[in-house]
Amino acid sequence: MQKATFAGGCFWCMVSPFEDQPGIHGIVSGYMGGTVENPTYEQVKTGETGHLEVVEITFDSAIFPYEKLLELYWPQIDPTDDEGQYIDRGSQYRTAIFYYNEEQHELALQSKAELGQSGRFDKPIVTEIRPAATFFPAEEYHQNYHTKNPKAYKEERISSGRDAFGEKYWK
């Protein structure tokens, strides 16, 4: 089993694209990259802790290679926005790929370069590629939010602009 961690704005919206995939054994919403030990959502949402909202994915690379995770990741985000994602603004909502080993690092760099050269976007790709740091799971009410609160989740996705962006750039 390996870990992969992705920041893509609101972590609620980053779970469902990865779930139910063969070889994915767990997805946990949480925080990474900041300076506060055991941060709370209330602390992180201020943007002052340095943490990003992330999803930590446990996967079997023999069944679902890291490259496939990257292929799923990019269409979930606006990789040209370094001030947040969609309606969610602030440093805690920036995008990033956190790598756990040199192979993940190289594959992430390669996928970012390929996206930048694709001509899909007219602005530079600003998603950071950073070494993984300590992962802090988010509070229980954030875990699997989309299944616990399907109506609110659906409304959030629509009002955020995430789905409209995906339709425009990825469909």
C-alpha cells in the first residue's frame, strides 16, 4: 500500500472522484503543510496555519498506479488559480500534490509539465508539488461529507463553480 495526498480546494469535493476505484483502499480528508500541530478546521479555515485542505488516499499501486491518480486529480481542480479554488478563496484552498517518494515526485512533475504543454489552459499551471508533511485527519463530520449530507454537498458543488469549470475545460 502507498499513500498519495492531494490538495484541491474544499476537501469535501475531492473524495468522490477517487472512491469506488479498484485498488483504492481509503480516503481521509485532512490538513497538510502547515505549522500548527493537530490543527482544527476552525484554525485552518483562517488561512493562518499554513495548512491546505487535502485528501490522503491509500492505494495499491499494482492495481491502481500513481499515474492514474494524477489523471483523476487534474480534472478536479483549476490548476491555474493560486488564490484558492472556485468560490473557496484563501491559501488553505490552494492546489498541491504532496509526494511521498522520488517516483511520485518525478511522475507529478512530469504530469504537471505535460498539462502545461497541452494548451488546455492559457495561464500557467501553478499547482505546487511538495514533499509530504505530517497529515492531520479532519474532524469526523468532514469525513465522507458527500454521503452524510448529499443535498448540501450537491448544492455546494453547483454553487462553487467547480462542475461548470470541469465541463468547460475537461469535457
